[in-house]
Amino acid sequence: MMKELLGTISEIPTPDIVVQQIISTASNPNASAKDLEKVISLDVGLSTKILRLVNSAYYGLPRKITKLSEAIVIVGFKTVRNLALSVFTYSALHAKHTFIDHDKLWSHFMTTAIFAEHIAKNIGFMNREEVFLAGMMHDVGKIAIDLVFPTYMHELAKFSEEKQIPMFLIEYKCQVEDHMELGGELLKLWKFPDEYVSVARYHEKPSLNPDSQHIEMISIVHLANVFSNIFLPGYSLSYGPPYLDPLVFSVLGIKPSNLKILFHELERVFEKSKDMIYGGVKDEAGIQT
């Protein structure tokens, strides 16, 4: 499957030149807010969608932001980069009509990203913007499989629902390349840094690579993914009781008893973030694109 999927890579949308420039500029310590604004302004539709996301209740800004320059200064370079990639991910999901509900899958991506950022804040993990992006891109392998092998993805999700078995366990038992491996290869092909590749590959079971230098980020996204599947069951195309890897407790320094407290915190975060989670990315006419 890997060989065939990568051989038909042209069917899978890749970050366009504007998104690539945004990533590059936001990662440049010498770049100014004006530099980033100039790049984003090359795509008027993208600018509008980013501003819509910045003004969501999740960021809790005291007033509506109407200028990109303000948004960049207030929420930061990396957050704007993350929102640009959120728009790209939404577009990639809707590039082709298949058998699955792409809006639900995108809601799973966004919920995982938001929860990952909150968990990172909760445990004092510094690179919260990186965790958000890793959460947004963790299941990119499912996009790839759905676009290239839509019937296979539909049957996989259907079997997961009927048997109430998480998708990654079905993939493991079938001894096929799973969505994690495929997602990791795709992010590597797109030249994403190693930490995002590692999260894509091991987010379902961090203990598959306990010595990874990115194990903390992998574990944060794993836990966020578990909670995302609890809050939005089936939205990830995976059904049944979510698998929680015991390794996350020692890696993140939390106890099982902390999970109930964290759950209630995430309930509040979820309520606050509903416009981002369910809103999609809409154009000025209010039509989802």
C-alpha cells in the first residue's frame, strides 16, 4: 500500500507555495510581523479564513481583530502558521468526495489539536504551538488513504464500528501498513520536522517507540487523541473503547486519578472551542470550502 500510495502522491493535496512560505517565515527568528502579513496577503481567501479562526471564542480576544498585522502580533507567529495549516488540512479533506464524513474527521483533528495544547499547558510543556500543530496533523495518514483508497478506508471504518474495535488494532491484526506509518511518510515527504513525523507514526501507541526524543510530544497528542475520541466518538473513523497507553503516565508525570480532573477541564475547553471544532473553514458567503 505504501508504494502504491506514494506512487499516486499527485492525488494528495500538498501545502501550496503560500502555505510553505508562511511556515518558512513564521519559523524565521529574524522575520517581522510585516513579513508574515505580506506572505499571507498573497492569498486573500486564506487571510479571511485565518482572521475568522483568530476571532473564535477559543482565543478569547477582547475585541474583533480585522487586520492580519494585529492578529500576528496578538496571537503570535506560530499560532498564525498553525491556523494556515488548519485551513490547508480542511481543504485537503474536502479535495475529493468519498464515502466518509470529512467535516467530522476535521472536527476530530481540531479537537485533538486544542486538547493537546491544553494538556501541554497543564503539564508545563513549553512548545505548545508545536503540540497544537502535531495534534492537527496526527491523523494525516487517514486523509491520504481516503483520497487514494476510499473504498478501503470506508470498509475499515465500517468494520471498526461494527466490531467496536479501534482502527489501529484492526490495521495491526491485518498486518497492513497502518495510517500512522503512511502519515509519517507523508509528512516526511512534505519536509515536516522529525517531531511531527514521530507523532504521526506513534500517536496511537507511544510505547512502540519509548526511547524517541519526541516521546513527550507523542504522549501529549496520544492523550489528546484519546479524549478527542471520548468527546466525539466515531469522528476519527475509529470506534470502540479508546486505547490509553500506560506509558503516558510516567512520561507526562501524571497519575490515573488526574484524568478525571483533566476530563472536566477539557469539557470547559471543548465548550469554549465549539465554533472552531464544528465551524469548519468557511468563505465570505458562508459556504464551506
